[in-house]
Amino acid sequence: MIKVVIVEDHEMVREGLKVLINQWPDMEIVGEFSTGNQWLDSIKTIESDIVLLDINMPNMDGLTAIKQALAIDAEIKTIVLTMHSDSNYFREAFIAGTKGYILKQLSAKDLEKAIREVYKGNTYFSNDFLNRVAANIKEVQNKSSETHSNTFSLSEQEQQLLKNICKGYTNKQLAESMFLSVKTIESQKSKLMRKSNSMNNASLIVWAIKNNIVSV
């Protein structure tokens, strides 16, 4: 059974989430709170697998709550549920330590998938969010920072590959959309992963947004 906690200051939103989650027989709501403070006070007494929480809440915002929660229990898995599609919120959420970022105008299917993916240890982004990412791939010039001597650049083909990865394409779909072989896609994808020091598609997308390669 997947144990879910809801941290949301709007009662109607909480009730709607409960209705959705309760329809899945292998999930159960084990706690609900209207503020981050209330949730933090209960962390040691409520056993949960997934925590759904808003960013904007009274007294303590969701991102601060995530940071403090992880300081108490580093194994806590959170999913930010928000109206904010701005990339700054996205970056801050993942820096804070969340594992998922979904927009409130999500479908029930999107919510279910997010909970299951994060429960399995993966990172999850809502489809609406990924669509905005994919639509805003920027042309990248060589960049460097005072703290990193390495530079990176993306070719036109790498930008297209990144855009299609953001769309959630499989390797076969990537190959078909770019008129390349699956073997070539795998090679180029591995190169892109090495260049960005990413382990999977999710971390690649996070890297792209953190480095202003994409905007949402």
C-alpha cells in the first residue's frame, strides 16, 4: 500500500485530491495538513511514502518545508503540486530536494503516474510542464562560470534531441522523429548525458533548465 500525505492550505483542493487518490486500491491517505509547520510536527509519528504539497502556504512555503523535512528524514519523497510553471520555481523545488513537479491542472492519470513513479524512486514532471519545456529549447552558446572551467555547447542536432527527450519520446520514437537509427540515437544520447553529467532523462531535463537551455 502506498501511503500518501497531503499538505495543502485549500480545503477544496485537499478534498479533490483525496477523492482521486482513494479510487486507487493500492493507495491510502495517511495524513492531511493545511500548513508546512503542521506536517513537520508530524513527520516522526506518521509513516508515509509520498508527500504531495503546495508551494504557496501560510507561515511556511512548501520549498522551505521540503528542506526542513529532509533534514529530519533524508528518505522523504515529495511531489510539488502547484499552479506555478515558472522555471525559477522548478529550479528551486529540485534544489530543495523534491522528486516530482506537477501542475494543478493535471489529470487524474497524471497524478497517479506521478505518485507511482516517485514511489519507485524516479523523478516525475507533469506532461503540461514537459510540453512547455520542449517548446522552449534555446540555442546554446559556449558557456563558462567562475567555479567551473569546463564549457559546454549543444549542436543543432543535440538541441533537437533534447527537445524530443523532453517530449517523453522513447529511443525508437527519437530515431523515427530524427530519421536516425536507434543505435545512433543511443550514441548521441549517451554523449549528451556525459556532457551534462546526467544519469537519466529526468536529470537531463533538470540540468537543461538549471543552465537556462530551456525555459518554461
